[in-house]
Amino acid sequence: MKTIAAWVLAGCLLGGMAETARAAVPLAGPTAEESIVQAATAVLDEIMAIPGRAIPQALLRDAEGVAIVPNVVKLGFVVGIRHGRGVVLMRDQAGGWGAPIFVRLSGGSVGWQAGLQATDVVLVFKSRRSLEGLTRGKFTLGADASVAAGPVGRNASAATDVELKAEIYSYSRSRGLFVGVALDGSMLQIDHLANHRYYAQTGQMPYGPQGDPVAPLPASARRLMERLALYSAGPGARWDRPEGGPQLAGAQPAADDLRRSLATSAAALNRILDQRWRQFLALPEEVFTGARPPSVQRLAEAVQRYDRVASDPKYRALAERSEFARTRQLLRQYLSQRTATAAVPLPLPAPPASLDGAGRSRY
């Protein structure tokens, strides 16, 4: 009876939380789904920006799919209930990343636990088989596909044989720190209603009969695809650009999208800094205004300041904050992009003398 009561109480509380969320977020239109895609992009950026703790690029490069579920809520008393909404991106036959597909993650666990916890979850799929199970409806982690905690950063090469045999790697982050979250028994299933709401304006689903024409994707979907392609870039990496859709050129995101992401990240960083640090880590004004591209020189000077902080153990507390790490990473990417596109005058000597009709040099 106690167990049943715990389930009822937890269900009521989760139901109340869901009603509150529905009251705060309009159901009409793709607003809620848009927020999920944007949050998934932010989670991916922040995890990949953690120094020495990012998901190894080689794993993403070889992955068949990646699921990102931001803010998975776990409510626990005697029985814990986990629930979250996110997206999964899958490789196509040509090796490109497909459009995000909305999914739900849910599950429960038994044992003494108390409180409310929110965790960001990323799942890296090595096996095509597990993804095919998902597209047929739903599957259970640990039962339909083996799950193991994924290696990070420099520790990737030290992963055990048992871990390397897993079909899915899991990464869980709470309050900016990696945490161990047991996902065995959790269920992942496609959220068809969310897909319909998000892609309703295009009249197309992100998956369907091969050869169907695909309308232009929402901007937030393109941005997430660009970020994942950037982090998984490697030999043979390709884009999945639907016919009729917007051109996604190269593995670098569009310059203005990258500038806006940098401005947003820098603003978040400024909120945790005092005035002295804001001045020291200040970015060129053009990053925020977008009136014209900032100079390569000023961006390079900003990168040097960020690098000094990151390399000095005295400032480790700041360097390990996700706000700093993400801003630094975006800044370096933006500098690289600006360097590649900026018109730099060639260091040429004075042009040769040329005589006019009167025999006088023009120079």
C-alpha cells in the first residue's frame, strides 16, 4: 500500500507540474517544441565546451544517432519517476545528420530517494539496430539496447572493453556537473504530436517515405543540425540537406548565427562577473550590435585574454564554469570563421613607376 500511495502522490505532483507548464507555455503553435530544440542546442554546446570533459569527437563522428533530452525531471520519494522531452537526430544512408525528431524519455526506479532533480541527458547511439527499434515506436534502455556511461575528453582511450561493447553511451549533467544517472529501464519513444506541431508549417515530417519532397526546415532545427555536424566533423562528415531546403554550406554554422550565439553566451557570462572581469573579458561591440563584422585583430585580442584565464590555475573556478567555457569556444570558432572570410590586403611593395604622357612618374 505504501508503494501504491507513493506512486499516486508522485503522479499527482508530476501532474500538477505538467499543468503548471501547460499554463505557462501556450499549446498552440510550435512554441513549446521550439523551446525544446533551442534547449537541446544549448545543452550540446555547453557539454562540448567543458574543458577536458566533452564528449569525444570520435564517438560523435562514428555515431548513428544522438538524442538530447534537456531538463529531465526526476521526482522521488520511495518510488522515483523520471520524465523528459527532447529530440533525436539520426544519420541517413549518405552519412548526413537528419532533422530533429521529438521523443519522450520516461521511467521509474525503486529505492529510497527524496527530492526533485533536473538533469540534462545525452545519448550517443552506436547501433543502427536500436535506432530502428525507436522508429518503430518505442524501446527500453538496457533491455532493447545496452547502455553504458560514456567516456569523456582525454579518458576516451581508457574506456573498458565492456563499455566499448555498449550500443548506447549516456551522458548526464546536473547543474553544470556530470552525474551518474542510471537509465536502465527508462523508455524512449517518438512524440508524434510534437513532431506534427513543430513541422506543421512545412507540411512535412522529419522522416517518411524515401524520395518525398521536403520543405525548408525551421531555423532552430537547422541550427541544431549545424552544431552537431560541427562537433562530429571528421573524415567523410557530411550534411543532410533536404532537396528544396536551405543550403547548409560547410561544417561551420552561418556567420550571423554564430555571432548571435556568442553574444547570448557572453551575456550569460557577464551575469556572473563583477565589473572588473566584465571589462577584462569584454568582446568587441560589433558582436552584440551586428552592425558590421568585428575586426579579426580585436577578436584575436579577446581570444588571448580568454586563453590566459583558461591556462592559469588561479582562475580555475571561472575557467570551469560552463558560461565561460562555452563563450570561449564560440569566440574561437567565430575568430576562425572571420579569419577565413575577412579580406586581408596582400603585403605588396609599391607598384612599379608608370610614366604619363609628359614623362612624369604617376607614383
